[in-house]
Amino acid sequence: MESQESNDPAAVTPVLMCGGVGTRLWPLSRRSYPKQFTSLFGRESLFQASARRFLGDCFAPPVVITNTEFRFIVTEQLAEIGIKPAIIMIEPEARNTAPATLAVSLFMQELNPDALILVVPADHVLPDMEMFQAAVATGMKPARSGDIVTFAVCPDRPETGYGYMELGEISDRGVVAVKRFVEKPDPAEAEALVASGRFFWNSGLLLFSSQTMADAFEAHASRLVKPVRDALSHATQDMGFLRLAPGPWSQAGNISVDYAVLEQSKRITAVPYTGTWSDLGGWDSVWAESMTDDQGVALTDHAYAIDCQDVLLRSESRHQVLVGLGLRDIIAVAMPDAVLVADKARAQDVKAAVQHLKDIQISQAEEFPREHRPWGYFEHLTRGPGFEVRRITINPGAALTLQSHSHRAEHWVVVAGGARVTADGHGQIVERNQSVFIPPDCRHRLENPGTDRLIIIEVRTGASLEEDDVVRYV
Amino acid sequence: MESQESNDPAAVTPVLMCGGVGTRLWPLSRRSYPKQFTSLFGRESLFQASARRFLGDCFAPPVVITNTEFRFIVTEQLAEIGIKPAIIMIEPEARNTAPATLAVSLFMQELNPDALILVVPADHVLPDMEMFQAAVATGMKPARSGDIVTFAVCPDRPETGYGYMELGEISDRGVVAVKRFVEKPDPAEAEALVASGRFFWNSGLLLFSSQTMADAFEAHASRLVKPVRDALSHATQDMGFLRLAPGPWSQAGNISVDYAVLEQSKRITAVPYTGTWSDLGGWDSVWAESMTDDQGVALTDHAYAIDCQDVLLRSESRHQVLVGLGLRDIIAVAMPDAVLVADKARAQDVKAAVQHLKDIQISQAEEFPREHRPWGYFEHLTRGPGFEVRRITINPGAALTLQSHSHRAEHWVVVAGGARVTADGHGQIVERNQSVFIPPDCRHRLENPGTDRLIIIEVRTGASLEEDDVVRYV
């Protein structure tokens, strides 16, 4: 990357799109905690890896676009890796990529009209950081001069899960013209596209100036402009979040930026990219991106393969062992509350399978045993008639609201960190290895005054253990 | 069954052999809680179903042969179904079927020399109770007159997992002569055996008089007689258990009764049996005995199959969902701490897979999350640095020993039933929804004085949580 550009602190603002649900990677990825936040490879989540991809002089702090449910996961995961976002923009409801792309373009026009915007889905794999940053640098000049720059990935197989782009001649702006977009092809068509040498995968990454994108929407999708502009102008700022106004937002069409703008515009160019890229659109992609042995076997820790070939065996818990025996082309993903076993060729149908589970009201279709809250998260350990046990993790400095319950009592045992507990006006510090009892109707408040995580084992007992048995006092 | 025999209360003493380990049904069946005690089909365990098969006038209370580890599971499961055994005989170590068969024969000679003995492995499936009792009735006359009566199952497929018997002419005692035994055959041989129409499966069930069996051992396996007789004469009686003497028992050969006696004796006859029978020797057998739909799909509750064929999908926990997608001839068994996914044709190799897990010291190879004790059982819920949470279930009237721990404290919350807790000499009743704290070095004792199960959530905290940090006071 040229040093001139690298020294411009506002050169490129990365926009991390992380509102997706990713049900094709069920059970690891669920509506309540989708794939971009999970540790698919190694310790970091895909979202964290995406955010760290844009550290460096040439990148401004990122804008994150997410939804209400994921906002605390976003702040927690960014804090873990020490990244402070420019803003976390909250979509009141999912509206595909066009409204979000327009919203961030209009927002950036106000904030920094000179900035380029790099829209990146936060669930992609791009392991070659230097090669990728070089590709971004290549795209900056044409983006400044008014192109919408895509990144075209050189295909290594006739993948049917991706869209394709037909590339033309190298333009005078140093990039390649995009002649047309092709939707996800069938297998025969994919073979032909790849064999032609002219068709590349559409990565979904976009680099553009805010003015270019705003103009493109005016030209090709003008019906989106008013609702998105209104959603922005009536947005509320709240604890570091910019919450778009739900009313106008609901009027914006549920449409992709490809369909709304890219397929209409004449100024679409592409930076060809020969590094590794995957959108991890299914367990077959995860298998393809995993380290496999010479039998094509990809394993996590605690997974064991005996006489298997071309399989992906994932145990997502260190307390759960997974054994595959004599399997071919099978994907197995084991979690303590949900297990998927699928023919690898059927990886794309996992989405429909999850929809089926949802239709028959299986909670695991969407929910995780771990539930995130502003102050941390909790996990269900066990329950029986009249009792329930949870493991509660409270972030340093965080506190639960002052509350009381009519029907249940709560026993808390502090097993890590220290707690400040207020009960009926009386405050006390509860250290590790101490416990406290909160009877029904007691007004109580739980805080973590320390700098380490506070972990509490909570045993709830009572005739009713419903979540809605709570009175909150502001 | 003839009424004359039915009215003899000591006519047949069933002997339930339940010391086996059954690793081929891992992960449901493990060394610490093998298949005969699990609910493979419906609510009852195989052991319970076996014990209930012999209720009726013609059967005496059962003798149970098991080992030290399973003795409390046996008493608990018999109590659940209201059966009081004649005796629970404990093998100090597993020595295959010959020493156990001889031991029970010698024991019964003393107790009731007229009784017939019916040896039944407690992990078999015999759903047609009336048909089976009729077969036993058919065998009683020849057994009384000195035959060792086997039960020959009419084969419905060329199974390679079973031994076969060649049957001859109907004898004058109303049963069929056994001409020879054939070990588990290879597939081609099995086809030929079944096609001949003369070969039946050897079920492993035996009916005989104690005198006949004692004589047969004297004649064909006399080296076993002294050690087994000594193990019996030095046996200790303890809480309703007859514990064979370990020293002499260890001198008895590790040999099957088939090999030691049956293949040598001239007086082996068979009752042909056309009802359903399975020894559930692998997950393929379980699949074969399960209710399947017209695609050959067998499912437990909480298991879902989408476009699957000839599969067995078992979820062994109501908190865990299992989804199979596009599978053919696959077995998947999911538990919260262990999952098996296997090619159905490889079902017999599960045993070797478990041995592999054991070799690399994976605890799930042998251990269960639920650990049984004389007073009940406990389950591990969660653990972390310096803490561990367990759910402890204590049977009515049961008590733990008086004990103390040097390094750990214990927080107990009673969530069902009521406890009597003695701490440093001071006794108190702890009701449901109350808790008690046991600091390090406190001499404590926990009892269930009530008639319902006592369930306690225990949170252990401390620098060391090892099981061996315990001093017991008698």
C-alpha cells in the first residue's frame, strides 16, 4: 500500500456487517448467537478476525452494523481485542444489504465526506491479510474517482454456493470491468463458468466513496432513499449505539445491494483477488477451509475419526467427545444441547432443516444454552420441578438492575471474582466461596465491582420460575 | 405351562447375569453403567424387563449375578419395580459365564436342591413373554431328567454376530438334540447356515437342574470346581449381597460355559424358539429391534431425520436435539458428554473404537456423567478453576458417611425433599429451598430422612477439589 494513502487516517472506513443469522452452520450458529461471533477456527471469532484485519494506518476505526440482539456481543468481542468502533449502528429489523449500505453511506457523508467505505461481511474468511490489504489499496484510486469496486475471487472449484461475475478488460483506472453478474449456478453451469476463465466469484466486499454510493441509490433505487434518510435523521444515540428509527426503516425495501444498485450501475469494477476467501456459507465450506489430513478428515479437539474419509467432525465443547467410525463425506457437529449429522452434499439444506425445527417449536433451532445480556451472560445447567440452576458470568464493572421476584428465591454462590449485593437496601461484598440468599420479594441488585469476571452459581427455587416474575426498579 | 408345575413355587429360579460391560453400545452403555441398566426401549431398563419376565407362580425370586460396581444399580432398579431378589451374588472380578454358572448351581444345590435354574443374560430382548414362558415350560421336563436345555432361536437373517447350533431329531423328551455348535460365522458361512434350515441361533439362555450342571462341570471342567466351591464357602454376606471370595475366585478360569461344558456334554438339547429375540450385541441389532418407518428410520424422542434411510438416530437426553440430514445406513447416538456417529456396517467395531478412547485416556470411554453410590448418585453440572457444581440425588432413608475435607468447602442448596445435616456434632433439618455451608475441616454427614428423593445442588469451592480430599469417620 502506498505510504501516501497509508498516512491518511481517514482513508478507508471499514464497515463490518454482522446482522446475519447463518443458520446453514447450525447448531454452532443460531439466531441468538450466529456464526460470525463463534470460534470456527482457533480462538478468535470470525467477527474479531474481520475487525483485526483493518488495523493499520490506512484504516479508520470500524463502523459495525448489527441488530438489537447482537449489540452486546459486538461490544464484548471488540473489547476483548481492544478495538474501539467509530459507531455501532443498530438495524431495528433485518432488511438485507441495500438499506444498510445506503445508511452507512449517508452517515459517513456527514461524518467524513472524504472517506472511502469498505463494506465487509463479518463472517468471511480472508487469511492472507497482506494480500488482502494490497487488493484494497489497488481499489482505492478507482473508488476515489467514482467506481464501485468489487473484489473478484479467482475460483478454484465449480462452487454452486456463490454468485459469479464475468470480468472484462483492464480499465484505465487499474481495475477490471465487471461485464455481468451471474446468480448461484447449477453444477453444470458452474463447471462451464469456471472452465471459461472469465468468471470469478463475487465476494460481496465493496469499496466506494459515500458520494458514489449515495448517487447510485438516487439513480437506481431511489425509493430506498427517503426511508433510510428518515431512519438516520430520527435515529437515537444510546450507550454508544446508533439505533435507526424503526418506523421509517420498516418502509425500506428488503433487498440486496447487488440487486438494487450493482446490477444497474455502469461504474462497477473489480479487483481480482487470488488469495484464499470463503463466505463459509455451509459446513461444506467450513470443511474446505479446515486443515485436513491426507484422508480429507478435519477434526476439532475432542473429535476422533476412525477409518473416515472426507469428513468434518466438530465437538464444540471440551466436555463432549465425538467419535466418527467408518464415515464417508459426512459432517457431524456436536454440542451439548444439539447435534447435526449430515451428508456433506446436503450442507446447503441445513437451513431448511433448521426451519423445520423452528416450525415444530424446538428451542434449539434458534436459541443457545448461553444467553447474552448487557452485563454478561448466563447458562442453564439443570432444572427440575421447582428449581433451576444457572451459571452467571458478570463482566467487570457491570451490574444487573434493581429487581425483585414474587415467587422465587435465589441462592447465589460466588465461585470466581467478587460481588456487591444489595438486598432490601443493605449492601455487602460477597467474596469467592461465600453465598447469599435472596428470598421472594427482596429488592436486590447484583454488581461486579472488580476487574475480573464474576461467576456465580445461581439456584432458583420456587413455585414459579418464569422469567417474567420480575419487578424492575429504576 | 401345566398347572402342576405352575403351582410349584420353587419350580424355576431365574438367574440374571448382569456383570457385562457392553461397550459395543457405547456411548449409551459404558463400563460404569452398561447397557442392561439403560432404557434402550421405553422406560424400563433391559435388566428390569428381564426381571419382570419371570414374575409368576412358576418362578422363584431371582438370583442376580453382578459385580461390585453395579450392585447398587441392581438394588435400585429392582426396588423400582418392586422385585425382591433371592440373593445378589457379587463376582469379585469378571470371569466369563462358566464360573458364574457353576457358582449359582452349587449355591442352589444347598438352598433348594429340587429347583431348576434358568440362566438368562439380563441384556437380551424377548418381547413375547407368553411365548417365552411356554418355551421354558417345554424345557422343564427334559431339564428335570438331566438335560442341559438351550433355547434355539429361528434365524430371520444371516447374522454374523451370533453363534449357531445345528439341531437334530426331536428327542423322546420333547426337545431337539443339539448336534454341534458353530462360532460366529463369516457372511458367506452365515448365508449357508441359514439357508440349510438346520441351524438356529444360540440364545445363551440355559435351563438345567443344579445337580446336572454340577455333574457336568465335574465331568468336563473339573479344574473350575475347587476354586468356585472355595469362593462360595468363603463368601461373605453383606447388606443382602453374597460376595464371593476374591482369592479362590481369581483362580477360576476365564471361560464361557459354552466352551467349558456345552460343547463337551452329550446331554445338550434345545427348545426351538420362533419368537423375537436379540442379544443387542451392537447398534445394528438395536436398529433391527427398533420400530422403524417405511424408510427404515428409527428415532428416539428429540431425534429428527430429514431424507434419511435405514438409520438409527438416538438422542439420550431430553435437553439435546439430534438432526440427521440425507443419511444412509448411519447410526448416531447423542449424549451431552459423548456422541457416536458410525456406518451401520461398522457397528461391531464400536468396541475397538472405545478401546482406542480408553488407550488415549478419554474418560468418556468408561465413565458416565452420572456416578452411582450406595446412597444414590450424582451428576457433574459444571466446573471451572477452583469450583465444581454437582446435582446430588439421595435415596429415601440413605445417608453418606460422616466425613470432612481439608481443602474444599461445600455449599448445599436443597431443591427437592428434605435433608438432615450434621455439622461438627450439631444436627439440623434443611428443607427444600434452604441451604447450608460446610467449611473445610467441618465433620459433616448428610442424610435423607424422608420418603421422597432428596436432591441437592452442591457447589464445591477450594484450592483442591480432588475426590481423595476426604477423611471418613466410622
